[in-house]
Amino acid sequence: MNINLKVWRQKNGKSQGKLVDYKVEGVSPDMSFLEMFDVLNDRLVSEGKDEPIAFDHDCREGICGMCSMYINGRPHGPNQGVTTCQLHMRSFKDGDTIVVEPWRAAAFPVIKDLAVDRSAFDRIIASGGFISVNTGNAQDANSLPIAKDNADEAFAAAACIGCGACVAACKNSSSMLFVSAKVSQLALLPQGDPERNTRVLNMVAQMDSEGFGACTNTGACSAECPKEISLTNIARLNREYFAAQLGSDRS
Amino acid sequence: MLDSKIPQGPIESKWTKYKSTVPLVNPANKRSLEIIVVGTGLAGASAAATLAELGYKVKAFCFQDSPRRAHSIAAQGGINAAKNYQNDGDSVYRLFYDTIKGGDYRAREANVHRLAEVSGNIIDQSVASGVPFAREYGGLLSNRSFGGTQVQRTFYAAGQTGQQLLLGAYSGLQRQVGLGNVRLYSRHEMLDVVNIDGKCRGIIARDLVSGKLERHFGHAVLLCTGGYGNVFFLSTNAMGSNVTAAWKAHKKGAFFGNPCYTQIHPTCIPVSGDHQSKLTLMSESLRNDGRIWVPKRKEDAAAIREGKLNPNDLKEEDRDYYLERRYPAFGNLVPRDVASRAAKERCDAGFGVNKTGEAVYLDFAFNMKYKYGKQVATLKHITDPTEEQLTAFGHEVIKEKYGNLFDMYKQITGVDPYKNPMMIYPAVHYTMGGLWVDYNLMTTVPGLYALGEANFSDHGANRLGASALMQGLADGYFVIPYTIGAYLANEISVKPISTDHEAFVKAENEVSDRLNKLLAIKGTKPVDYFHKRLGKIMWDKCGMARNVEGLTWAISEIQKIREEFWKDVRVPGDANEFNPELEKAGRVADFIELGELMCKDALERNESCGGHFREDYQTEEGEALRDDENFKHVAAWQFNEVGNWTLNKEDLVYENIKIAQRSYK
């Protein structure tokens, strides 16, 4: 297959970016999308005319959450429930033109080309996305039975890989799906109960201070989420938030 | 002779006694002691969080954009613990025994026993921090089996156990970051350690975004930087996984233990073409329900390869379930090294089933129908279910157990594994070798520690499935918080050393010179060209089967690659910017040096054991033949200069386990 790419090139966070055209020939349908970029980068290095394209990637098996390409206007490309690294060229046709951009959100500034800074997510977790238990304080694991349905639902929320596709998909650049996944996971488990109020208030406050937008319940986040994190989590986040506000002396 | 500092006394009480006698550091002094943790996988995140909880000042470094992305995240199947929740006869001793035997009697008894002792605490700790493990309907934790054991001691969270455990450890780490007890340096790569007066006192790190070099002081430095499987280019490791931190430490005095012990995992998705950048594992847990086979007749294998025969149409009696045939006691759940070699043997003999001839089947149809389908039918009170009903019922159960793995398989290969047997082949997955450490997890450089996969200590010559997560968290949560006290108790009067110290300046200059040298070569070939060449040599000559001729050839070839690399590599851009090609170049340069040492170690070890299989040392049945007389030791290599090492040995003493020829028949 031959593929025409239009790729966002931006030297660093301070410079202007633009879309640049590349043609990649002899692409195998079994290649992953990132492997096509490897081939292109190898060529760019060998030719020495243009610097290789910087993009984030690591595990290449859809779990680390590092890859982050906005492909033809959709985070992680056209397929449902996959990350960019799990997208294969068999999902495209010979001669296709593909536009590749970085995540676009004020809270995710561009570092270079397609790589963005998502450390805002780390700060949100640091503000409350945990259970305050020091090592060595735990009781026997089976002394706390947890209903299977709750455990399963907590797991489904915990499957979030923190890639930021939800933010990239959202017209408001909201990170509600990300935040709600963590709040839900811990709200569904008895271990998370003692801190449920402070957790949700602190995480939402941090989310707002990072410059993420508000949620208008469009649902693009969940539709584009590579781990198919459910919109129900946002409903739960709202419920947790209102309950916490009612029960809290902080407002 | 190396001193492993194993405490005296009976094995059951060594750790308990150690814990109650190890020197302590009082809380006020902890606040003035600084610890650097490099790497934020299971070992690094759990260590950084726990040490910060204790009151130490911690700096944590990772090269990824967030600590949550460390490659522990990709571990699928589970984590072992001697909880005996299934009442099937498990115990600390049994986990200890299984691990030593699984490692083919090449691990240190005292470390492994300690690992088994703390295994249960890991599960408790993880559950307390919110890890959503799989549960039964009664609300209690669920278990499954893994290779090399006959009990069910593996805890899991679907096929994403590593993810859930890492996110648990990461949340603990972020809590400490929020409290100001840990300073986090993501997108930072450690490029050297700094030793002053014979002790490790800090690191040089590169801010990968700005490209600036930074000096960081620490009273102690912990390397939790994972394994070096990417020396093979193709492996199940993440693209960024590398040996650089461990290698720099090695070049500054830390001995490297058993570099040739590599784990080739039996169940990975086969290579599809030259463009391949990495390999993807299909969890060992699949061997609970998947049966491995190839056709009995070569002509059937050939017909399948040519697409003329559908494997589903091959009759039961025409299939060779070779693991069940050769190892009736353990069947499909033999340890990884045994399963991998058996697959290679069948494929080499011409029974491989994909286009390249390098694949075997992992088939779920039987258990889907007759194990789970029947169970569900019984629950639904259907006494005479049709074959279609059985398949449909079983499909749901398999989906719940392994859904994400099946999806991943389909995504990568384009084939639906619910309808067709999976095709799998062995691939490099884990490295048992690593920096040599004593009982305290300290390397041969005082103050420099290695935890998790980065050290060599617990898995001998072969690691059992679901034990890597266990070791990473054991080291970080429960071992280092105690053992580091033995060293730091004597450091309380040491004031932080200024990073203007000449040792820091010198180390930074060396790092900077090396980066500039890489950029100045301006050769003709990209970094990957050299990495691929190195990887192919390593896979062909230092992979699943090794011999004298091949290893000797490999060593001279790798030396040539090293020379060529430093003459002809092309690294674009400059050092003062975000430059992934430059990062890669530095890592590959280190892999080339390591590759040579691995071949040397494999050549030196004139025996077969675990993952190290020398064709000239095998039993008549083709099993690994150990030489306990001459090789019951750890090979700890001391760096002299590039391409030149001195071999030191640590004798392994077995006081509690009788060593024997490993048998899984």
C-alpha cells in the first residue's frame, strides 16, 4: 500500500507548527500504524533532509497509554476500542490520505511534533486518586469480602490507561472521564470509602486548576476511549461530588 | 570471593531475625537522608512510596512521561502468593521450593525464601490500596494456576494484573508526591552514577524535554530499571525498556550477574514481517485452558501452512499435544523454558503451522466446550445441551477470563481466536540476569542498590510465571525498607554533598562528551539498523539454543557491529532538545556492549540450566543437563574496559533443598 500522510510538525512548545506532507510507500497491511512511522522515520534519518517525527509510544500493546495520535480527526484513529499502537494498516486503503495531529488541549501543551505533556494527569492523581494506606498496615486480603459485581465494576473503571484520548476527543477538552474513572474505582470499593468526600473534592479542584474544560455530557470521551470506559462513571463522579459538597464544610 | 551477606540461622527464621536486629534510623535522621530511585515500575514505585512514608527524602526518576507507564504495566497473567486460600496444600515452603526448582537450582536460597515469606503481605497491601483483583461470587479472592506449580496460588485482575498492581503502587507514589515527600522527575533518563570515596552518591540525569544534564545527590541510589530483553531488538519489552542505567552502574563498579540467563516466553504472537518493531505476549494464564498442539503428520502441517487445510478440520487423533505427551504430570503447564524448547523442537522438525513455519497452536475449543460449556449448562439445568450450546456457553466464560487477550490477538493478527486456534511462538520476555546484589539488595558498589528485574537474585536460570510481579513488589514494599537501614544507619552524619563536587563535574562531562560524540559521527545508518543486526545475532546464537561455535562467532560479530556503530551511526538533531533518536542511540550503544558479555557468559557456562540451553549439554531426551560440580555458582562479571571483564563467582549453597535433575514428567 501507498499512504499519503499529513503530519503536524512543531519544533518545540514555543514555535509555530504546521502540517507537512509525506508519502510512505510499500506499507504492509500487517504493519501497525506506529511501525509505519518507524519506516518513515528511518527514511528521514537516512536521507538527512528532515528530522524524524517525534511521537510518544512505549509498550506497543495498548496498555501503557503513552501513544497519542489524533488520526483523521479522531484520537487513536478510526477503530473502536484500540490505541494508536494497536491500530493496523489493514484498517486503511491504498492511496489514503491520513492527517495526524497531536492531542489538542490547553492542559496538554505540545513538547515536539506529536508528543504532548500530560503531567496534569499525574497531578490530579496526586491530589486524591489513592487510598491513604502506608505499607505494612494491611489486614489479610480475604478479611474484606467484596461483592463480585462491585469488584468487576471497579476493575472496569480501573482499566483506564491515562492516555488522554478523552480530553482530546472532547470539544471542551474536559478530563471528566479520566477523573471519574479513578473516583469510581475507589468509590465502588470499601477500602476507598473513608476518604470518598475529600478525594472527589480535591481531584475535581485540581482538574479545574489544570485548565481542563467543563463537561457537557456529549459522550465523545467514552465513544473514543480505547478502553471503553463507561459514561456511567461521569454520572457517579457527579453524584459523589454533590454528596461530598453537601456533607462537607468546604464548598 | 563475593560476600552475599546471608544471615546465619535456619532458613525459616533468617528474615525474621534479620528484621528485628537490623540497625534502625530514627525518624529525625530519616528526614535528612536522601534516596534516589531510578525507574517507577513495580519495584521503583513501591520502594519510592514506602521509603517516603518512612520519612526519607526521595527523588524518583523515569524516562516515560508518567511513572504509571513503566513496563510492569504490561504484565498480564498474575502474581503468586503463598496464601493457600484454595486449601490445596500451598505453603511458604512450597512456593520457595517451586521457585528454586523452577529456576533450575541456580538461585540463592535465602533470598527466595524471603520472597515466599513476604508474598502474602503483597496481596494484603495491594488489596488495601484498592487493587481490584478478580473475585468469586462469595466476595473472596480468586486464584488460577501458572506453569511449574501444582497449586492455584496466582492472583489476577483479568489479563491486566500488572496494570492494576502498578496503578496501585503508582497511586501510593503520587500520594507521597502530593505530600511533598517524593520529588518526581518524569521524562528524565539516568545516564551515569556518581561514586565518591568508594560509595555511590548520586546520578547524572538528562531532562529529555530540554536535553539538559542534571546532577542529583543521594545518600543511596536504587536502580529499579527493569530487564534488558531489548538487546534482542524483538522482545515483549516496551520500546523504551533498556539496560542503560544498569550498564552505567556496571561500568562504575557494579558486578553483572548471570547475564546469559534470558527467558524466552513460549506463548507470543509470531513475527509477521521485517517491519516488526516488537512482539506481543499472550499470557501464560492461557495455558490453563489452552492446549498446545501441532499436527502429527508433516504433510498436514505443510497443508496448513499452504492454507489448504483448516486446523479446525484436523481430527483429534491427528493432533500431537506434545506437551501433554512428553510431560504428563504438568502437561501444558510446564515451566516456560521447557515449553519454549519443546515448541522450537517441533517447528525445527517441520511441524510448524504458519507461513514461516515458526508457530504452534494454542487451542481453546476443547475446554471452551467441554469444561466451561458443560459447567454453564449444568448451572442452567440443561441436561442434554447441543454442541452449539456448549460452545456458546463456554465462549462467555472464556471471554470473561481472557477477553482482553483475545481482543488483543484479534487486533494484531486479524484472526478471531474464539473461532480459530491461536498461533503462538516463543519470544524474549524477561531477563533473570542483572546486577549482582547481596541479601540486602546492594550491588558491589556501597550505597548502590538494584531491585526487581534489574537485579539477578531470585529466579535462578528460569523464572516461573507470575513471579516477576511478586519479586518487584517484594523488593520495593517489604525488603528494601528494612535492608537499606543497615547501610543508612552509618550515613546519618553525612551531610548532602554539593553537586559541584569534582566527581559530579567529571561524570557530567563524560556523559556530555558521549552524547556529543554520538551526534558528531554523522554516519549513514539509523540507530535501528544496528539494533536489528545485534538482535538477530543474539536471537540466532544466544537465544533458545546455544553452542560454542555460534557464541564465538557472535562475539566477534558484535565487536564488529560496535566498531561500525561508532563510525557510521547517524543521529539527527542536537543534544539540547527533545531528541528520541539520541536517546535510542545511547541505549543501543550500551546493548551492543552487553550483548558481547551475554555471549561470553553463555560460552563460559559449560552446562545447560533453565533458560540457558547449550546444545552440547543435554540429556538423551533433549532436556537441560546441569553440571552442579562445576557450575553451581553465580557468574558475577566485573567490568575492566569495553570488551574486557573479570569473572567472579558466588557459590550457591543448598542447605534446605536437595538438588536434583528437574523433572516435570
